[in-house]
Amino acid sequence: MNELIKIRDVSVKYDISARTLRYYEDMGLLTSTRSDDYAYRLYDEAAVQRLEQILILRKLNISIKDIGRIFNTSGSEVVLEVLGKKVDAIDEEVSLLHELKEIVLDFIRQIEQADFGKESDVKLLYKKAKEIETQIVNVDYESNPGAVNRLLEVTEKLAVTPDIVEKHSYCYLIFNLKDKNDVIEACELYCEAFGA
């Protein structure tokens, strides 16, 4: 008979929370057993091997839904399809990152040529940012709107003239005060710490 491993031990060994293990079970990716004398989930060798497969696929950023499809289908067609889509998504993200790099390089060139003592050069820099944003909006990205939105956020931030704002730091002290003496002691500590 296979040796059963406690959920806590699996959690520690694979650095994964018990909650995540239960979630994998709820999604039908993993199975556990329970014995009459032990109230918690136990995993056999097959379940641990399945967990290792899940963890590898999750590291490849494969969705839970696609992992379920892979496990529920015999043959290699589904896994090849899922991995092929992942490669396409990576290629698209690489392309978007190259565009983002070009945007940043373009700004570096603009900044190197600008005289920040002249208000006209600063305005020109932000006008250029708006032009780049328009170029990005007009490009048709088919499958990954999240990455496009990320690029748009970057250009929006660059297109807004920054305000110079003085920032203040804050520190909060929380005291558990039970009586009058604790209040006095807390006030003395505060005065000593902050010179108040």
C-alpha cells in the first residue's frame, strides 16, 4: 500500500498553501483521501506526482482551466495546443515590450535634446508623448488587451505634465492603554521619541 502524506507535509515540501491544495481538489485537478482515524486530507504517491505536474504547468503560467483540459484528455493534442497558445502570447508580449523599449528610448533622445529651462521644450516633450500614445491606440493587437492597456497607461503617465508635490512622511503609534498610568507612559514615550 502507498504511504499517505499529510496535507501539512505536502504544503511544506512544495511551499504551497493548504488552501491552494484544497482549491486544486475543488477544481478536479487533484484527489486526496481521508482515513477514519485522521480528520485531515492525505495524499498518495500518484496525487503528489499530479501536484508536481500542476506546479510545473502553473510555473509556465498555464491557467487552471487549461490544466484541467490537459488532464482530462488523453493524447498530446491539447497540451500542444495550450503550449502553442502560450508561445504565441509570449511572442506578443515580447513584441509589446520592444515597442515599450522604443518609446522609452525615444523619450531619452527627446530629453537629451531638451532644455528644461525652456518651457517650450518641456511642452514639446509632452506633446511627443501624446503623439506616441495615438500611434499605440491605432495599432491593432488581436489577443492581449491587458498588455496593450499596460502600454497605454505608461504613455498616459508620460503625457501628463507632472506636478511637483511636497510629500510628508507619517508615523502612527498605536498604544494598548488599560489605565491612566498607561496613558501617561504613552505620552511620555511619544514626547521622547518625537521631541513633542
